[in-house]
Amino acid sequence: MQLKNIFVSALALLGIHGQMEAAPSTGGEGKDLFREIVYSAKQTVFNLNAPTAVDAVTGATSQSAGRSPHVTLRIYDRGEGGKAVKTVRMKKSGDNRWTATVGGDLKGKFYTFDTSHGETAGVFARAVGVNGRRGAIIDLRDTDPDGWAQDVRPALKSAADLVIYEMHHRDFSIDASSGLEHKGKFLALTEPRAIAHLRALGVNAVHILPSFDYASVDETRLSQPQYNWGYDPLNYNVPEGSYSTDPYDPVVRIREFKQMVQSLHRAGIRVILDVVYNHTFDIDGSGFQRTWPDYYYRKTADGKYSDGSGCGNETASERPLMRAFMLESMKYWATEYHIDGFRVDLMGVHDIETMNLIQHELTELDPTLFIYGEGWSAGTCAYPLDKLAVKAHTLQMPGIAAFSDDMRDALRGPFSDDSKGAFLAGLPGEEESLKFGIVGGIAHPQVDMSRVNYDKQPWAAEPTQQISYVSCHDDMCLVDRLRASIPGIAQDELVRLDLLAQTAVFTAQGIPFMLSGEEMLRDKKGVHNSFNSPDSINHLDWNNLTRYPQVFDYYSRLIQLRKNHPAFRLGTAERVRRHLRFLDAQPCVVAYALENLQGIDAWNDIIVVLNANRQPTVVTLPEGSYTVVCSDGRIDEQGLRTLPGGRVTVAAQSALILHK
Ligand code: CA
């Protein structure tokens, strides 16, 4: 099949076709492609993919300063500093492959590959020293916490059942108010208070911002506060050192990451990793460039490095080795670390074929592994747009979801101008975009695509291909955006609109996603791009839980409502079109019925009304005996009151949900 061809191309490039096929124990041809070290107590074998003569892509030789291409393996006692204790000239083992075998037990040592372009830990180091410039030789089994073999993924019947909580390790736990011991560390998520908070909120998937080894935080200076989101990849297949209790000991970060996964899994919470294959921290210092210059990066027609990532470079997923690298990397996280899903940063930089291959392979590994991504790039890519995994092409990528910026911006206002509001600000005109988000980005007879903000065609085939959200780590968080777009907003109005926004998200048919801390009414002091802002901007203030108890209470009840009622997560486009019907409503009001739910939900008919007006609004409902479960900022599934239908008043800036 298609996948086979990918590896055949990659293997042919490396001139090692025969040898790879003769290695039957790998469970996949690709697995050994990036096995840069094979450790045993007797010897360690090192392998590196790098040109042996002529660059397969550019046609240029990799000669530097008149030398023939060569790779030297250097062994060190430490992860940084000091001289190599051993150097070994690697031998060619294929057209573009090098190997060396070093006898003896090297556990605890560090290594680099020294090419004519500089030293590197390689492209697929599985353990590294402090700051990730040297690979580490360890026995991965030493990193497994007690009980790791018994760790299992929490069950997941449909992606529609996910409730995703996007968090940054430091935001979550760094403040004294968190009461957590391991501040800013993976281990914070093993602490009872953290787990109790997530369980009480009701989320069942934690999406952790980049947690692979990134470059921008100096791991040797952790006594000084340093902050970064982590979108500057250095080693894709090793946990970040600054989130461990000891970045110098290569075993520690791996074990602590696994402890975190294990603890979340025990609590029934899946773990989703934010992956950033679209670019590297820099070009010259990257493992990609130091092993195989220019192979892994796209260039423009005039020979410059393309910058579709907005970070100075862009990788080339369509090339066999890069494609295989992404696939093997995700498979590695899913198997070695038991990761349950991936959020693909700037997925629009990658090509459709690669994303489909990855989706196919991960599904083979475990059908519950879930992939979603940003369906855009941050600049123009040096690859044909019709082949890129942008949101408009989601229809060509079954099983992969994309973020709905349509829904996000219909609620809060456009990404391009923080001062502009939309539905939440009581401005009419975005109702149709919101409706498009409510159905999950699919075609629906009552959604007029000509009036939707960004997309003129439905882009999802199934509602499980849409991530529904109103805020994420990017841009202003919800509170800041409400303040920026509604001048003079009063505190009670802020809370009302915050709850209304999340009601739209959590009752919509896509997959709900929230930014960590929204449940405690977080703000970022108005900072839009807080990627390297100090803790004082990014941290969660846990004291807000007592300041605004109604916010957490409402969020948790809202999530419970979704979890208890399959009507809010029908899961297929066909069911959404059959059971979801929009009702006539005033401007700045969206109302819909989930109807004829016999056999699907304990409630036969549900009505949801979202009123963003500063005044109460009246909707006309069919006569009947209704039980109100959400009204004016309060939720009680047992019922707040009953209503006979007909003309019903909905309080200002709030949601009304009732059933019969
Ligand atoms: Ca790092």
C-alpha cells in the first residue's frame, strides 16, 4: 500500500533496502530508520542517516573545506562541557547511512555525531544531556515507573466524547496559590490536588503544550524564572528538561514524564501532546541540518529557506525521510510514552498525504489515537497549496480534526484585531458563523455558508473533525478579549459572557476544547502573544477559585451536562442533520432544538438558546412541558424550574437550556 512506498523511498535513499527488510523483528520497516543508537550492556551500535557522497536532494556534495564527507562519533562523560573520551570514525553502511559499534557498557555516557556541519545529537535522540546538545546512552527500561507495564489508555468510544483541556506546565502550577509542590514540572500532574481539580472540572483529555525538548529555556539556569511556550523544537523525541526535577540526569525527565501520563491515566484522563514538526528552533544548529543539509527544509524558487512557520524555516513533510520521521516520532510517543493523541502545530505546513499516512498508521496502532491540528500556516509555504493540510482540505483527511476559527471568531471577534468584538459583544452578523460551529463544521441545510465569516464551503465531513473553542494559548484569553472588545465591561457582565461563550462551545457538536485556567476566570493582563511573558502574566491564580466560585461551578456542571447527554455529541454528520434544527430568533440570539432523541438520550427533545444581547430576549417554543436545566448563569440537570413553552424569556447575556 501507500505506506509501504514511503518507506521504500526512504530506504532506497539510504541504500539499505536489503538490510532493512531482513530485520523482521521491528514490527514496521520504518522503526529502524531512525534508531540512532542500539544499546546493550555488551556494546552500543550507532547509526546515522547522512549523505555519504552527493546530496540526494540538491546534488551538491557534502564536502566541507576540501574534506571528503565523513562522520565522527564522539563519546563524552558529561552531557555538556569537557572533552570527548573516545572518538570513532563511522563507516558507510549504505548510500547515505553511517554506522559504528563501540564495545563495552556505555550506559551513562553521552554522544554526538560530528559531521562536517558540526556536532549534533542526531535527529532522533531518545535521551539527551542538559540542554539537549548531546545524546545520552541509557537503557530505556530504567525510565519506566513502577506499574508502567500495567498503564492503559482511558477508554474512548468516539472522539466526540473528548473534553480537551489545553495547558502549559508552568502556567498551571507555578504560582504559590496552586498549592502544588512540583511547580512548573511534569510531576505537578501527579499530585492529588491537581488531579482532583481536573476530575472535578470533568475534562477527560489534557493537551500539554510542547513538552518535547525545546531550545529557548536554559536548563542550566532553572533557579532563575524563565518562560516559553516551547514552540522551538530541538529534540523531538525527548521530554523537555526544564519540566523535570533534574535536567542533567537523562533518565529523570523521561521517568517523570511517564509518571505524569500514568497518573493522568489512572484518573481517566487521556494525554495529548502538542507536536511541532513544521520547523526547528534554528537551521544551522538543528540535527536535521547538521546531518543532511537542506534535505529536511523547503526552499523557495529563488533558493531561500521558505518560512511557512513564521519562525524562520519550514520543514518538508513530503520528502520521504521527513515524512517517515514524523510518523515514527508520533508512533514512538504513542508506544514508549503511552500518549493518546496529537495536536499538530501549523498542520497547514504539512502535506495532506503525510497527514493521512500518519492517521492511518496511528489508527492501526490504536483506533482511539486522535489527531487534530491547526489548519493553517503562519506564512506562505514552498509547496502547492492544493496539497497542504489546511482547514479547507479537512474533507480530504478523514479522521483528522481542525480548529474552528470560524466558531472562535464568531464568538469573540477576529484574530486580526483584539479590540473588535462579535457575537459575545452583542454585535449582530456572526449568528450564521456560530451556527456553522454548532453543527461541527459540516454541511447543514439551515446553515447559509454565504454568510459564514471565513469558509464558504463546509470543511468537515463529520462533526468529530471540528475542534470547538473560543480561546486557546494563542492570542488573548477569553477574559482579556472580552475586556478589550467591550470597553467598560462590568465584572458581572464579564462573568455572564464568559459562561455564555463556553456554553456555546460545550453544547456544540464538534469536540470541545478549553484553555487551562478559563475555569478560574484567568487573565493574562491583556497580553496577546504571551509566548515568553513572565509567570506574572501567564500563571493561573488559583485564588480565583474562591473569588469566582460560580465560574468553576458552572464550567463543571456544563461539562457534566455534555458528558451525561449524548445529544450534544451525536458524533456523525448524518445524525446532526437529522436531529439538530435551528429555530427562528432575534439578532444576537442563536436557538436550536435537538429533537426526536429517543434511543439516543434520556431526554427526548432539548432546546438551547444563546442570547448575547444586553437585554432579555423572547423566543417562541412549541407548547409542552419543559424542564429548565440551564438559565441565567446557573445549571442544574435535575431542573431549575418548569415551563409550558410558548413565549419564553431568556435573560440577558446568558444561555437557556431546557428539555421535555
Ligand atoms: Ca530544552
